[in-house]
Amino acid sequence: MSGAISEASIRVAMVAVPAMSAQRVAEDLVKAGIKAILNYAPININVPEGIYVQHTDPVTHLQRMTYYLE
């Protein structure tokens, strides 16, 4: 994974994995050169200073969307 990300100069990634894998995946992404992460995993991930993480909860967004279905 790291080589392909670096070679393509990818700087933004989304993490959508089970909670127990999220920290490891985030660490791998940072090592590959990712600078910003959109985190869908249900935990807060820790990253080095200079890496931006936006946490989001897809369940909340799905609940909001159901409002418009009625």
C-alpha cells in the first residue's frame, strides 16, 4: 500500500475499517505520506502533529437522511 500511495502522490485518505484496525491503518497511511484523514471508524485515532484528521459518524448522517424519507 505504501509504495502505491507515495508513487501517486496521494495526500488525503478515508479510514473506514473496524475500530480495532483504525489506529494501525492510520499509522500506515501517515508512513505512506498521507497528510489528511477522513475517519469513519468509530474511534478517535492518534496521529503526529501536522496530520489533519476529520472524524465523522456515518450513523448520525444516515439518521438525518431518514428525516427526508417520511
